[in-house]
Amino acid sequence: MAAIIALGNAYFDSGQWREAIAAYEQALSLDPHNADVITDLGTCYRNLGDFDRAIGQYERALRIEPVHLNAMFNLGVVSGHDKKDYARAIAYWERLLHAAPKHPRAEYLQASIARFKHAMKGQGR
């Protein structure tokens, strides 16, 4: 199992998204509750432009581990930057900051939340 995940991570690190997906899917067939692998799988889909599938994987990771910081972070990225669903991005990032106020990217998250709130005002929301 660890070797399959390591292979997936090697593909991931080299930007070989489809190969990483295959390895991660194989790992998940053995352990379907590995939130870290599910989150990495979601990022592969995001990098292939399949944003809805990425969101589905991140949400799957959160069902297994409700405070999975990387899944929450990535949900905000895909929701806000890719789907332009600023309210959803803000909700995930505020949830992340509540769970981990000293998150290494807290300043980025706070600035992005402010930027998304400003964009929403411009859209009349």
C-alpha cells in the first residue's frame, strides 16, 4: 500500500496527473478511507481542469476527516479561483482558519477572503 501511494506521489510531484490518479485509485481500492490520498486525487483532477470532480474528492475527504486542512484549503481554491463561487470559498477558508488559526497560509487566506468579499460586493451580493 505504501509503495502504491509513493508511486502516486512521484507521479504527482512530476505533474503526471493521469498516472497519479491511477496509482491513487489503486491505493484507495485497498484503503478507501485515506483522506490524504483522496485529497491528492482531487488535486490531480483540478490540475486536469475537472473542477467538479476535484470538489467531489475534497468533500469525500472531509466526510472521512471533517477537519482535513488541505481538503478545506483546496476546496476554497477550486471554489473561488476556478468556479468563481466566492461565498463557498470563503466558507471553507473561514472554517479552516477557525480550526487552525495559525495555519502557515493564514495571511494568504485572510487576504483572499477579503478579496473575494470585495468581488462579491461588486457583483451585488
